Amino acid sequence: MEYTFEPLTKKNQNDLKPLYKAVFGKTVSYKQIDEKYNTSYLGKSHFGYFAYFKGKPIAFFGTILMLMQQNGASEISAQCVDSMILPSHSGKGLFTKLGILTFENLKNNNITFIWGFANQNSENRVLKSLGFTFHERFEGFKIFVAEKSLENVFRKFALTRFLYEKYCSFIFSKYKSDIEFKGSLNEKNIVKSIQNKDFQEYKSNNSNFVIKINDIFFWIKIQGGLLVGDIQLNDESNFDEALNKLIKLAKMCCVKDIIFQTSPNTTISKLLKNRKIEKFESWAICYKNFSSEFPLENLKLTLSDIDTF
């Protein structure tokens, strides 16, 4: 089979729609695609590569840019976010080919390293085929809220989904905050994302928001439970009371669980690891260094960093 390869651009990004539908069974709009891949707030946007067969998109490897920092210095990195290949074209080496083409494009644009969250299906391919380094595994914490979740029921139909989201927005309305969120990763020498207003605005297209409870800030999203992307502590002694209040609010939104995910040995991990709550191993964090001067072995992330949050 003869394939042609083209970089992702604003002009061809609509070719992602049939791939999302065929591979993930997901219907996405042009607006949703542009909001994800348009990182022009960093001065550069749209990084990925398509494979075409007979003029039709059959595979894609995508990344989004993220600004990272370590002890006051900053670099632009890329996060691996989408890998899609039609089943009829799998096993042709397209994953590796598209990854390498994307890496070259990133390096030519002074992107210093690439990283991502790899699940069980992609971990071996990322490490063996693309030469990523395994860093560590994300830690997950699940707080029980209710036996059954009505969230999934409400999300089945457009009208009930709309009403449910309006209801949840009302429940949290008096707690919402427009603070410039700084997050929980304050340990010295770590490599982390820069969570400034620009980053929050870019991420806001994913229906997440910041709330304040007892002087504790939670960056949350309701999707398959109440997801906590990150927290910001002003006084750790208020955390227990704030968490209990968050559980009550989650119950009012009819979700089953509150879910935290974070790198090991971080503030969230230390706050939750000794509690009697369910713990689980999550995705592998992997990276590939192009030209970074950062000690990438010190990379630390929270759930707010993943593209779907």
C-alpha cells in the first residue's frame, strides 16, 4: 500500500473527525478539534501527522504544546494525546512513522521534549517503537460517594445531559472562583506545567472549573465521576473539612466517586495515601528528550495536565 503523509494544520484538522468516529466511536466538531490543537497562546500550534490512503485519512499521531518550568526557567514541551489507525491499516508501521515525522517537526520548532500518559495498550509501543523513557506510574485515589451513579443515565440523551450540567453548575455556583490557579506542585527542583491564566483559559474548553471550599481550591470536572485535576492549599489543616464538603457536593451531583490522580510523592499523594480510600495504579508517565536542559527524571504531573481534563 502506498501512503502519503501530511502535517496537521488548521486547514486539514477536519480530517480528524472520521478517524475519531471510526477508531473511538466519538463524534467531534471542528470547534472541539481546534480548541484542542490550537495552542497559539504559546506562539505555535497544530503539531501532528496524518497518513492518507487513496486521499482518505487512515491514521494520525497528535500532540499538543505545553509550557513547562523548573526553578523559574521555562521550556515548551509537547504532550502525546492522540494515536489513531484504522484497523484495516494496522501493522503497517504507521504508528512509528507518524511519531518520527511528528518528532522532527517538533524539534524543528524548538520543542525541547515530549511526554505522555501511556495506557496498557500503548505503553510497549511508546517505549519500544518510539524510544520513550519510562518515568513512573501515576497514582490514583478513588473516594466512594454513592452505590450507583445517575450521572451516566442523565448523560444518555441531549436534553437530560443539558439539564444535568446546568444543575451541577448551579450546585457549585457559590463555590466557583476565578483565581489564577497555581496548583499543588511546589516541591523544589521538579519539572511541571505552568498553570497560569492562559493555560486555564485554554483548558476551560473541557468544562472544568475551580472552586473554593474552606480556603482550599479544587480544580474539578464532572465526567465519569467528580475528577479533581489539582488542588491549591493555603492551609493544609483545612483539607479534611473541605474534602468532606466536596463529598457532600458530589453526592448532590449524583456521581459515584471522586477521583484524584497524581505523580507519586507529591502534595496530593501525601495527603491521600494514608487514608482509607481505594488506591489504584494508573497510566505510565513516559518522556523523550530532544534538547531539554531540565532534569526530566524530576517530571511531576497531576490529572489537570492530561489533555482530556
